[in-house]
Amino acid sequence: MSKRAMSEILKEMALITLVRPQVIPSSQAASAALLLSHVAWNRANGDEIADAAYRSVLADMEDSKPDFWKELKSNDPDAIIVELIAYKKRHYPQDSRKVVACSTINDKLRVEWID
């Protein structure tokens, strides 16, 4: 049985963080949702990612659009990560792939991973 594409899974996870997932979010909110999904996925698989590794990226997003957090269910990245870890463990408990890169190119999500 083949695994689902990581891009589909991370998009699915990112969407649950949004207040209005049916509405196209700002680029900052979308990027934050994907970044937090990436962090949560790897943490759920036992990879300790230091807060400093992603908090500076979130700070840059806040600098360019301070109110992007209103588009997310919480303005607390730790709370979002906890929710996403639980989601990953509930829906993909056996999937141990590690996400090494996640980005959007020409409005398409690209995720690189290793087993």
C-alpha cells in the first residue's frame, strides 16, 4: 500500500489551523500554517525541533502582516503545534517520514521528505 503524498497531508493539516479553511488565506497565514504543520509532523515522529528554528520565520511574517494570526484558530504557535501533533498521531500513526523541506512554488505545495 502506498502512502499519501506528503504535500496532500501537510495541506490537510494546515487547513485545520485556519479559522475559515474554505477562504484563501493571506500568504503569511498560509505559510505559518504550513510551517507549523511541518514542525508538528516531525515532532510527532520524535524529532525535536528547537523553537528558535521556526520562531524567527514567524516573526518575519508578523513584521510583514501583523494581523495574520486572526486567520488562524490561535495566535499561540505552541497550541497549534500541540493540536497538529494530535491530529498526525490520530490520522497517520504509522507514517514515520521526516519532512526536510516545505515550500510553495507557483502556487503549488512542494514537500521533500526522507524515510
